[in-house]
Amino acid sequence: MEKRRFAQDALSEWMREDGPDSEIVISSRIRIARNLRHHPFPMLATNQQSREVMEQLTEVPRSGKLDELGAFETFVLSDLSELEKRVLVEKHLISPNLANESRGGALVLSGSESVSIMINEEDHLRIQCLYPGFQIREAWQLASEIDDIFEQEVDYAFSERRGYLTSCPTNVGTGIRASIMMHLPALVLTQQINRILSAITQVGLAVRGLYGEGSEAIGNLFQISNQITLGQSEDEIIDNLYSVARQIIEHEKAARERLMAESQIRIEDRVQRSYGILSHATIMDSKEAAQRLSDVRLGIDLQLIQSLSPQVMNELMVLTQPGFLQQVFSEPLNTEERDVRRAELIRRYLSPKT
Amino acid sequence: MICQECGTKQATLHFTKIVNGEKTEFHICESCAREKGEGIPGTANGFSIHSLLSGLLEFEPSAGLGPKPQTIRCDECGLTYSQFRKIGRFGCSSCYKHFSDRLDPLFKRVHGNASHVGKIPKRSGGQIKYKREVEQLKKELHQHIEQEEFEQAASIRDQIRELESKITDL
């Protein structure tokens, strides 16, 4: 079978672009949840009803209504292989829930993969827009435009008092989840991170790690998002997140400067050690890879390493995930094989180009 | 920190929620989370927020008053309030109407608020939008009348009439 485009490249096209503050902010994401008025939510829908919802919602891109925003492709989840689904999850284009548990699930994906629209996830419709760097307002504008296009064609479940009605009470109202993915190695190294993160949770925001296993952030990547969706307007929610993220960026910048001023030689040692290990190791588990990649990424941002681009790091972060490794080497791998292949892949990426 | 479930292992999953200064904390180890069938956020085995939420729902301030949760049922999808409390998810949009009396305290705990102030759908929400505009204009009208600015008041009255005709047309 010919590989689908999304499975070939580790990096979505949108991630190759440079965004504002991209030395700290990896990406900005908006997700909005919507439901159709006359259908039960996916959890209680019959297979027949789920199919109807999918038909009705996929008709919008099929009839060209989204064309003004670019090219879109629609995938029915049941047509995809397990591996393809896993790759989509690792690229954050669909949720594990849509991949594994949905009935009548579908994905509408834009050419650059910056827009992914999930159908029949926890809610009938989930519109997700991803931008590189710190562009949360831009992401909201696009998501809102797409929302308006769907709203012209289908009847949304909306109440004057409660706003957009969602399956989970934590999303009701605006149905919006705005999140910002940040790389904060200097705040972790200087042990300021816990203080800052606990301050964040005091203002109605949540923090988690990338591919989050609990509260432990892998590779110093943190995702900050709003928790409150009811009683605040979209603009208030986004402004709140924006100003908190802006402050964290400034703290991280200050911490990086201080590290360079006070202990440049030690930082340099750490960065170069990780670079050395990544360039030569033959076994590399995903946790170590994430930490070493974070060090190297910091080294690039601090101009201690000049021969690599920051995008290489973004690409490796995704590429070294289990599903992608399997896709790259086109065979099922056990854990140890995976660690060997991971090391091999990283070495290949980091070796001097001839 | 020690797991609140088993009391022996190190807690690796920490949930903190603060709404209007009220703090709820929950600490659990990974194996207890697995055992309880609760997902770890962001992994394939589910989404623990629902079970956390049902924890929030257990504290019914109005417990003992009104009909029993088992007897409150959504006419549309058949979900009972006690089922909703258990799974932490609504079955359909009508559940919001049928459980309405009980939702204010829940939404206040989760969001610190119970009423929507954000975006309104352009097409189906047109009426609501006009209604909000009319309310706003009526306030302005009163102010102008109180200050005896009758010219402005008259122009606002015309705007209200125009909007109200749109509401009945829809």
C-alpha cells in the first residue's frame, strides 16, 4: 500500500515555518468543541446515528465549503491501519480517543496539517488549529472562521444560557481549549519551574508535559492551557493565556541569560555531552532521547551549536516516538529493537552532511 | 508524596484544580491509576478528568432535597442524573435542559461561573444576538431619558424597533 502523505513526514509542513518566539514556544493550538443539535453525543449514539453525523459533517469539506481556506483531505478512521492511526496521534493530529474508541470517526486534514478536524470524538465536531511559535490569537481566528463555515451548514447544539453544549461539563460554554507548547530547559535547570507552574494553576490554567505521562514533562516541554470555558469570552480566555505565556517566555529568557553569564562553561559542557551522546550512542530509550534532544535544542538556541537547525530537533522529537520509528523502519519492533533503531536514526540525522 | 489510594507507593500523578480560590488536590501512583481503570492524561487508556469530575459531582449541596438523582432522567436520550454523575458526561444536548436545576452548582465549581458570555452562532443564534443588543439599547434608552436627551432617545428607540421587527421575522 502506498504510504499516505501524513505518514511519510515526521514534521507537519506548518512546523517547518518559524513562528514568533520560536526559540521558546514550539506551537500554539486552539481546539473548539461543537455538537449537532438533533443527535445524541457520540458516547450514546447508535452506529447508524454516528454514521449520519459523519455524513453530515464530512459533506462540508466535500462540497468545497472549506476551499477558500486551502486544500483539505478527509479520512475515515476505519480505513486507516493501526500504525497510521498511531502516527497521527504522535503528530498530535488526532487524539488517542479518536484513534481507538470512536465509532463513525473521521478526520479532515489540511494540506499543511495545521488544521485537523475530528469527527465523532468525544463531541461530534472538534476543530483544531496549530500554528508554529507564539501565535495563539492567529490560531483562534482561523478556528473561529472554520467554525462559522460549519455553522452555516449544520445546526449546532447551543443554549442562550450555557453556550455551546458539549459532552463533558468541562468544555461547555465556549467549547474552547487554547494551549501553548513551550520548551523551558533553563527554568528547569535553575529549579524555578515548580514555583512558576504552581502560580499558573492559581489563575485557572493547567500544565502538562508533552505526550504527558503524569506531571513529569518529557524533554522540558510543557503545555499550558485554559481550564475555564464558561463565563469568560473567547477573547478573555485567550488574552489570559497570552499574558501568562508572555511572562513565562520572559522568565525563561532571563534564566537562559543568567545561565550563560554565570555558568556558560557548564552549560556548554552539558549541551556538547548530549550532542556527543546522541551522535554516537547505539542504544537510546525515548526518555533519554527527549532529555538529550532538549539539551541540544537549548544549545542551538544559545548559539553554542551552529551546525544544526532547531527544526531538526522538532523533527527528531516526533520521529523518535515508537509509532513513527516503526513506520520509518516498516516493521514491528520490540522495545530493545526500538531503542537501537532510535539511536541509529538520531545518529543518521546528526551526522555531518556530505 | 505518597499515593492517596494505596498509601504505599510514590504518587506520580497529581491533579490540582483551583476555582475561585477553592483548591482540590488529588495524588495517586501510576499502578493505582491503572488499576482503577483511570487513564493517565494524554495516554491511550482514557481520560481521567471524567472520573475526577464525578468526584466533584459527589458533593451534592442539595442532597436530600428535591427528587432523587436516579429519578431525574433526560427525556431525549434516557440518561439519568445519577448515571451522569457517575460517568461525568452528558448524553445529548437535552440533558442540559433536564438536569438544569442541578447544573448551576456544578458549573460554578468547575468554571467559577454558570452562564455563557462568549461567541454566539451567527445563523441559529441570530435571535439571541438581537435580544442581547436590544437589552443593551434599552439600558441606553433609559439613561438618555433620565438625562432628558430626547433626540438620542428617539434614535435609539428606532433602532430597538428595527431590531425587534427582525426578531419576529425570524
